[in-house]
Amino acid sequence: MFRRKRTFLAAASLAALVTFAGCASTPAPTTIADTAARTPTLSTLNRLIAEAGLSETLRGAGPFTVFAPSDEAFKAVPAKTMADLAANKDMLRAVLTYHVLPARMTSAELTTGNAKTVQGANVALSKAGTFVTVEDAVVQQADVLATNGVVHVIDRVMMPPAPPRR
């Protein structure tokens, strides 16, 4: 009897330990804003999201698809353009929201064609197998899932078309 009880306790302890260890290693679900904040290669985007006042929006219900330029993509933007964006928050918000679709679209759901951005302009999507582009940017890492959408890391910063002159 004592041996069965000890075996049962050992098995129960092992099961509890495995369950606890599994929970501890599973990251908690995060929003798009939190995902950008936790991803080292998106540190510039994370900083700009905060500067533009878009953090709370990207923590909201969504759903969103964000084509997130990597830090390397931001390094390729001319210094004058980055300075202009830093000085003009409306322009910064327009550029950032040009990278956001108001729907959750994984790479499997993306299709070739135009998609309307949160900024209001369309972006051209192209897909061939698992190769996806948006405008001239290539998706380097697809399907970073968040609780309120999905992030696709891209290799370029896209600039929205200039508004028509009146």
C-alpha cells in the first residue's frame, strides 16, 4: 500500500512539474504593439509607433495586419526623410498607417491585388507560393501572430502616395 501511494505521489508530482514547465515556457499572447516592443529587429518601428501615438491603437481590438519594416529597412531611409518624420507627427502617422491593413491576413490568406490601408491609400500585394511582396517590399518573416492581428516583417519602409493637389 505504501509503495503504491509513493508511486502515485511521484507520478502526480512529475505531471505537475511538466505542466508547470510547459506553461512557463509558453509566451503569453501579445498585441501587435507588444509584439513590436518585444521583437529586437523592430525596435525602430516600436519607437516610431510610440512617437506617433499609435501604441494604444495597436493594442486595441483590431483586427490588423501590419507590414512591419525591420530596423535594417529604416536604416535605408534617407536621414532627411527620417528628420522630416520626426518633426511632423501627422506625416509619421500617415507613413506608419500606410503599413497597416484593417483586417487580419496571414500569408496564406494574402492574395495578389490591391488592399486598402488604414491610411486610406491602396498597397499592391503580390504572392507567388510562399513569396509575398507589398509594393516593393519583400516579406522577410511572415505570420507573427498577435491577439489582435498578424505582423509580417518587411525589408523596406513604404511611403504613401502624395495626396492630390487642390
